[in-house]
Amino acid sequence: MNKPLRITIFGTGGIGGFLAARLCSIGTSSVTVTCIARGDHRDAVSQNGLKYIDPEGEETIVKPHLCTDNPADASDTDLWILCTKGYDLDDVSKALSPLVKEDTVILPLLNGADIYQRMRRHIAAGIILPGCIFISSTVTEPGTVKHIGGAGAVTAGYDPSRKDYDPEGLVKLFDEAKIPFTWQDDPLPAVWKKYLFIAPLSLVTAVTEKTFSEVLSDSKLVKDVRAIMEEIISLARTQGIELDSSLMDEHLAQAASFPPETKTSFQRDVESGSGRDERDILGGAIIRMGDDLGIEVPTATKYYLQLPR
């Protein structure tokens, strides 16, 4: 009898909670799901399970195999799914490094266009699959995750250094969990497509303190969102990643499909005043790439410099 696939979700917040709920639904004979979480959220999930509320308001409670704040408790993991914030990525990568074997698979679903490169600075072994997810989901109280909008569609592709990896099992896993999943041999266009969506909206909403609906109803702000998108498209194309200009209209239409009160996770982090947010991945990276490639990014720079400090 084959043993269950051992999955650990590192960062069981809004995105990780959605994935945990879907993956736990498969059943323990096929998979075991461990959740890495902190504080009251960890305690609530450990004691009462994880409550997942779908966009229609239907509630489901699932029981992970384990919920812990110590990744070493999941040292036998076959598949790590990373849903942490970008500002935690270096620490998470360092914590994972001694736990990763040659056949360990890591699927990072973070915001950012350079996540793979950042992780490889600390993790030499294993298979890191560049990927992304489209979803708006948040922790509403300890132990509860609310899925606000977006299908939760995941795209992933080959580790540039491990083209020998067979994705059939991963594709089947997401299909069983009813998580929309696309495998692409070259995942970078999809990763940059996600970045093209999230970075401009994150910068503009965080600076203006406006929701998706409020930004989209302001012609000046829409113009600025488009300008940042154009800057990102130029950065991608210069690196051989083709992004069609029509994506700008597609992304704005997608943003309009979210509930009017939707905010980006970056905006919520900035509003919290905690001092921890993804401004480096969503703004600083654009400026650095612009400097490295000799491409001006004035609108992204303007908004980055206006972010509350």
C-alpha cells in the first residue's frame, strides 16, 4: 500500500488556508496536510480545525494532520507549498534548507517575479517550481479564512535546474483537490503576468488607501496603474519574457470582477502599521531591475517613494 503524500503548507494565512481546506478534502489515505502557522491562528487551528468560508458564504471545517510553528516538525515533507509573505522569504528558505532532500518538491506561491532566484540563494537541493496563484483571501479571525474572490487558480512549471521532474503527480493532486491548476513548461510568463496584476494595484491602493472599486472609478489612478504595468512589461520583455499589452485591459477587467471592497494584501499590511510588508518585492524590485536594465520606471518609483514609512 502506498503511503500518503506528505504536504506541508508554510504560511497558513488567506492563501495557505484556502489550499489547506481543499487539500484536506482529499482524505488522509491519499495525503496528510501539515500547516505552519503562528500564535493564536495556530492555536485555533490546532484545537478546533480550520474554518474555510467560500465566496458564496458556505463554511467548511477541516482538520490538518498537524498545525505547528516549527517547520522541523514536518521534516519528512514530500511537498512544501509556500504561502508566506515576501519579507519572510529569506528566513523561511534558511529554515527549509536543512530539511530539503534532492527529491523534495517546493512550490512557492508568493507575490514577486524573482522568488525562485531569492530561494536558491539559500536552498541548494530539492526541486523548486516557480509558480503563482490568483486569489483574494484573508484570515478574518484566528482559525478562520475567508475566500473573497478569484478562482484560486495555480500555475507552475519546471525548476530551471531540474527538467527531469515529472509533474504528473502534482497535476493529479490539484485535480483531486479541485484547485484549478495549469502546468507550463516555462512558468515565467505566468509568474510575470501575476506580477503585472498585483504590483501596480498594490502600490496604488496602498498609497491612496482606496479599494479596487475606488481606484478603478478614478481615471487618473487608472492611468497610473496602466503606467506601472507598461514599465513592468518593458522590464519583462528586456529579459526575454513576452507579455502582451492586451494584458493591461484583461487585468483591469479582472480587478473589476472582484467585490468592490477588495483590498490587496499589501495594502492591508501597510494599513496595519506593523512595519512589515512586501514593498521591496512589489516596488523595490521594479526600481532595481530598471537600474540594472537601463529602463526608466518613473511611476513605480513615484508610488514606492510615497508609501508610508
